[in-house]
Amino acid sequence: MAADYPTRLEIDVPGKGTLKLSGTLSDAQAPTEPPVEPPIEPPVEPPTDGIIEKLYKPEDFGGDLTAMQSRILQDQGAHDDGMMRAIVPFQRGKTYEYAKNDWLTGVQNYRCEAVGSGARPKLRCTNTTGQWATFGPLSIGKGSHCFVEPNAEMDKNTQLSLIATAQAGAAEVTLLNSSDASRLRPGRWHVIVSYCQQIGGYPPNCRWIDYVKVTAVNGTRVSLDRALTHNHYADYWEDPADTKSIGKARIGLFDGFWNDIRCTLSGEFHGLEFVGEHQAGQDTVITEGHINVLFEDCIISNYWPSMLKQAEVRNGTLVGAGNQAAEPDKLADTLILDGVTQTDPTRYIGGATGFQHVIVRNCNFSSIQISPRNLSVTNSTIDSFSNTWLYVPIGWAFNGPILGAEFDNVTFKATTAAQPTWTYSQPPTAGSGVGLSLTSANWQKNKLIIPRSFAGFEPWLVWLYEGGMVFTGPRVFDPQNYGRVDKIYSPPDGSALWCDVTWISGTKPTSGTLHCQNHGLRKLTWKNGTKVDPGNWIEPDFICQEGTPGDRPFPQGIS
């Protein structure tokens, strides 16, 4: 039985609509990228996508970017939705300082770019007090979407609406409560989310997310502008006592949730340097509330894309403060890193646990530790020499399963004396520390019951997936007796995780220890040219491997 995970990818290209790709991620061809326009000086050339462009020079506002934002929002209100683009030129050789870093929040379309000659313009926030997200060079988009905490902690019960189970391919969902129809806004972007894969914390960490436009609401029937990519189940596990724990299928308004603050449809930065220097570890460039955001030829301090559809960094440099150069976060669809450099050995790229796809092309990194659902790395080098944080080129973040990781013409340079291997010398051991000690109470026919009181509950919640494997052996490549997880669900009170299991090999155990695969490592593919040089291959616990030194197919019955 095939695993229930996405095989379609939709990428929104500004000015060109939605590009839909089908097949496995490895089959997907790179989307046609929009042309990069040169820095704009008056007169502004007419755009080709029907959007009216207006020029806003920071100097015309005395360098007050908040005042500039107010003018942009005022002018934007005089146009139809999404039909104005703000062009903000920053003079090369200058440093722009400001006390509020949210000066682009609410702007539907913008392009900020370097003009003139000389060094990149530097953008720097001077604030050093208050909430940490206000310290960094940028924090855009807070307030536009249903995951925000505007006046108090997030409440899933008032900010999102429960829906019935919806299957991938459906272009309609059904509200469980007809009164929730008033929360939706036809014509605007919404999110459909499900499967909690983190206990505690903010923002919520959901395994599955679809960004859609609602086209109509008719009673409890909600029509969408596109087919769902993922299955969203109404009986997934969540913590009913935690208002930020989202597991059951829900829909929420992404564009204009709070005070009608609009999400950004298309945001672009070209040739800029975002300076973080006064709050080590917290000088973040945060972009949320976007459908598309692009950084090209920029230097970015500690980039945090979160709660957005697609983010792209092209031909840029990731720097940072503390140990991080970037932390892709949660509730997001696609991150594209193309021609990006991050070589500071004291820092790494970590996270991406709530991303559906991370696509890396033509990059040079020090170390990465990420766990998107699907990872694709092409024509790149990951060199951990002298790295003082991860020691190895690649590791896997805790939250969320990796369903597919593909490396095509990638060189891992595992030269750090502490760990001269492409991954850790003691790779994840299936069920290490979280093996489930079975009793008869753990089974009801083919239903495996994992009680919330079990100390290893969260790893099982995080790493299980439909199509995954549970087994009695010590490792994935020595599973001994094993079965396939066909369905994951929960009682309404969240007291347990339930899994319907088809037992495939050997006798289904009622005693002893049962394991799940650590990090959900499902399929690892090494294509032509991928190698560890210098360094050593260490056997990882991916269930299936293709083209690797540990080449092996899925176990019989698991596919």
C-alpha cells in the first residue's frame, strides 16, 4: 500500500499564476522563474501583469518607513484587491535605520530594490526592547492570518473552523458548524490544516497544510479554487486543552484575519543587506503572511520564513547571530534556496519541520538540520569542516517525518575531526528510548493504542505516518516482525493515539517492545554524482534507499 503523502506541487509565480507539477518531487522540473527586472528609476516602466506600480522613496518621508507604509496602505485602498505594487528604491551606499521592523505588513504587492552605484543598501532596526521579534531587520505579515496572536494567545476554536474529513483532490470542504461560514471571505486566501506534530509552543506545527482561495460558501459547503494536495482528517489527534494544538482538519482566513490587515500576495527584495548586529541569536528576518516572497542577491540575517505559501532565496548569502543562519519554521508549503551561500562554520540552517517541500539548488552550505516532508538537493556542496554546532553536513530535526530526501550531484564534505561522516556516527536508532512496551491493552484487534500517558508519546505522534512501519527488531534494516500503519486517529479527548495496523511479517506481538522509525525516515535517494568526499558513509535508518552505499528496497508490503 502506498504511503499517503503529497505527490503534487503547486508553485505560485508572481505575474504568471499557479504552476502545477505532478508526480514525485524528484520528477518535478524547476518552474519557469519570472524575469528579474533591473533597479527601477523614474519613469517607472508599465508592468506587464496589469498591476499599477507606484514609487515610494524613503527619502521623501524623511527616512520614516512607518510613515511610508501608511501612505502605501492608503493608496492601496484606492485600487482593486491586489492591483497595486509598491516600488521602494534604496540608494546604494546608504544605511537605513528604523525603530519598527513591520513597515511592509499589510502591503499586498511590493518590490524593494537597490538603485544607484556602490555597496548594497543596509537595512537595520534600532529597537532593542520589547518582544524579540521586534529586534531584527524585518518582521512582516503579523496580523494578516488566522494563526496570529493579536491581543492574547492564539485560540484555534475562534480563529479556525472545524471541517469534515477532506481527501486530496477535492475542491470542496464541509464546515461542521454552519455558523462558521461567517468567518470565511470568498475571493481571499485561506488555509486548510491538519495533523498536530508538536506538543506545546507557538506557532502550531501541523503536518499538512493547503493554501487555497475560497470561491464560494453555500451553507456548510465551501468551494475552493484548486484541488487539495493532502488528506485532512477530522479525527486526527490534538490536545483539546491547548488552544494552539491543531490536529483535526480546520479552515481559516489567511488574508485579512485581524483588522483586515492584508496578506502579501507577492513581495520581492533585490540587492539589499539586512543587518543584524545588536541582539545575538535574535536578529531575525521574519516573513509570514505571504503567498510569495523572494530575496534575490541579498545578505540576510537569520532568515525565518513561517506561515506562508512560498519563500525563495536566490543568489544570496545567509548570515546570522548565535548558532543559526536560518530557521525555516512552520505552517508553510515551499522553500526554494537557489544559488545560496552559508559557509560560516559556527552556524547552521535548522528547522523546516512544518514545510511540505524544501528545494535546494546550486548552494554551498556548512551544515543543515531540517525535516520537511520532502527534501530535494541538487548540484550543491554541504561542507561541515570546522562546524562547531552540528559537526556533520546533515542531520534531521525532531518534529515531523521525512517522507523523501533526494540528493542529486551533491558533495558532502565530512571533514570535521569530531564527526568525519556525512551524518552522525551513531545514526537514529529506531525507537531509541521510546520503544513501546506492549501489553494486551495496547491492541484492540488491529488497532494499536498509544496512551497519552506513555513517556514516549510525542516521538510516536511526530514520526508516525500512514504507510509507515512499526516493528519488533532493533533497526529499520533488521525489522524482524513488522506491520504497516494504514490510519492514524484519536479519541475526541486526546487520551491516546490510535493506529490501524496491517501486520505483514511474522506474528503480531502482544508483549515485548514495539518500535517506530525515528524521524519517520522513509526514502533516501542518491542520484548521479552524490558522494562523501572526504569522509565516511554511515548507515542511516531510512526504510528505503536508492543509489546509496546502503542501497535497499522497501520491505515487502511497505511501499
